[in-house]
Amino acid sequence: MNQRLKALRKRLGLTQQEFSNRLGIKRNTVATYEAGKSNPSDAAVLLICREFNVNENWLRTGEGGDKNMFHPNSNSALDQLKNEYQLTDDALVMIEQFVKLKPETQHGIINYIKKVSDALSFDCSM
């Protein structure tokens, strides 16, 4: 399970500290899970699955590989976007990480993209 936890955290683009903050546990606890020095309790597994929409069977067994990392029956707004626009998992993670940013950081990224677009003479008004 330790490798799957690390793969999940990296897929979400989170540091151990960010991951642990979301779960309300210590960073060192996440580090020991990932290093295989300890295993998360059943309660911790359920918390991880609920917080990050993770398929519990995948987390516990690895069944289905990384394509089954996330729970397929979610009705979150992000999952609706994924289905409606046929987004890849990577695109979904990118969107999720963007919306988690502070508004001023989002604004800075948007301005940067506009400047690059203008410099390259692309039309981004799709």
C-alpha cells in the first residue's frame, strides 16, 4: 500500500505536508506510510478514500492499476466536468490544483498565459 499512497499523493500534486494537512494527520505519519514502516489504520484508509475520492479497493490491493485509482461513481463537479468534456485524469488534476490556488495566484497564472499567448500571437478566445 505504501507505493500506492505515494503514487496517489504525487498524482494529486501534493507534498507530504499538504497531503497530511488535508487529512488532519502529521506529515511524519504520511512519511512512515509511504516508506512502508507502518500501515494506515482502517479509519485512515477510509479518510483518505473520502477526502481524495479514492477507490478503496485500489488503495488496499492495487487491483486494476492506476486507472482505478479514483472512485468511478463520484458526482463531484470535477467528475461532471471530466465526463462532459472527456478530460484525462491529468487534465482533471491540473484543474483541481488550479481551483485550489488562492485567487491572486490564479489571476497571476491567467495573466501569464495571456502574455505568452499575445507574444506568440495565438487567439485564446475559444
